[in-house]
Amino acid sequence: MADDPAGVWAAGLGTAGFFAVLIVIIWQIAATWRARMLASREQQYKQLAEKYAQLLEDNVELHRKSIEELTQARRSIASMEKMMREIE
């Protein structure tokens, strides 16, 4: 059995081409997976930002209510102090 140099080269190029295609396919699968992971992470960040915005809004509303209640308590205390002074 004689080795044909052209056949050896053809087999070598075919094998190299097969591995090149295999590498490209694996590379594309990895790139697709990475893109999906990044998109998923971005969606999680958006949800977290929305949740944070809602919590901040709730916190501002609670703060506003606390200030209103404190103002009302100060008015009541001032009124009581005035009444106590008038009694003395």
C-alpha cells in the first residue's frame, strides 16, 4: 500500500477543516449561552431597580406621614402648654 501525498494532504486538510468547523460551532454555542446569561442578568437588574424604586417611594410616603403626625403632635403639645399657662 503506497501512500499518496495528495491523499495525505487531502485527509489532513479535511481533518483540519472538520476541527475548525467544530471549534466555530462550540464558540458560537458559548457566545449564545453568554448572551443569554447577560440578558437574564440585565432583566434581574431591571426587576431589582423597579423593586428598589417602589421601596423608595413607600419609604418617602412613610416619612411624609411621620412628619405630618409629628407636626400634629407638636401642635397638640403647644396647645396643651398654652392651656396650662393660662390655668396658672
